[in-house]
Amino acid sequence: MAQEDIEEEAPRKVRWGLLAGLIVGLLLLVGGGVAGTLWLTGFFGAKPETGVEAELDAAADQAGKAAGGRANAGGGTPAPGPAASAGPEGETSAGKALPDSPKRVARASPEMARYEFRYLELERPLLANITGSRKVMQVQIAVMTRYDDKVFERVKKHEIAIRSAALDIMRVATEADIAKPDYRKGLAERLRAEFNAVLEKLEDFGGIEEVYFTSFVVQ
């Protein structure tokens, strides 16, 4: 009786073992198919970007391309440009800069860059005869500049040449010339141009910006 039970139990175990193996194989087959499908669809790849991340990446790409374009257009990193100039300072009429030329004297201003107005009056008046008349013209002259003291030092240094040039201009005036309303203005402009010409000839730089009359007498 015991022998028969053993003989019946053996086939039953074999059948259960085959059934279990079949089930395990089927599960592995299904699991492998699912895993393969997920891998092909990129499920195990990089996490898709959100809308915000995609926008940030796009902006970074555009900035990089723009920077690269500027570098290529300029042949590399652009060198800093020259500073803006306030105007021709310390230059001759030919535009050549001189190392010892006067420089404009700046003054503090909360609104914009400005320069200090500086004045020098010649010590002695100028006296010249009027052409075709017994009258004489006597003037006291002052010059103005916005450059430093070098201009005035050169005016004093070459005052003899400056006074001679002024008298050459004054002595050709007639009474009719002096009677014109704009004579004094025109005379001041001619004197300024002549004074600068003298200084440019002797010192390579003028610097006189205006000529004023502090006294003007015809008698």
C-alpha cells in the first residue's frame, strides 16, 4: 500500500514541476517583452524636459550663438575702443599732438564736463594812429583761454611780437571803419587770429579763444 502511494506521488510532482517551470518561463517572456518595449520607447533614457527647462535651454543656446557670432565678426575678442575726446587739446593747426602743449583746465559740474575760463590783461594799452586822420585809437586788451597757465606764460613771453601784430592791424583803420557798429567785434576776431598765429609760429600752439577790450578810446 505504501509503495503504491509513492508511485502515484512521483508523477504528480513531475507534473507540478513542469507546470511551475512553464509559468515562470511565461512570466519571464512577458516581463522581457514589456522591458524591451519600455527601453525602445526611451522610458529608461533621460527624463523629458519640462516646458520651463526647454525654454531655458533654448535661451542659453541663442545667447551662445549670438556671442559666437560677435566674436567671429570681430576676428576674436574686441579690444576696448579709445575714450571719447573732449576736443582738440594740445594740437597744432595741422592736428599733430605736442607733448608739452597746454591742456584744458576742467572744473567740477554736476551736469556736464565744463572748462574753466581764464583771463589775462596785457599790462600796457595799445596806441595806434588812425589812417587819414589826426585821431588816435587807444585800447586795453585782455585774452581768454580755457587751457592751463602755459598759454598765458607764452603770451607774456612773446608779448612784444603780439603787440607788434596788433598795432599792424589797428593802424590801417580809418574813421569810417571805426564808425561801423561791428568794428570792435571784427577787430577782436582779427586780433585773436593774429595772436594765435604768432604763438603757433613761435610755440607750435595758440590757445587764445577770445580777445576782449577792457578799454577802447578814440580821440
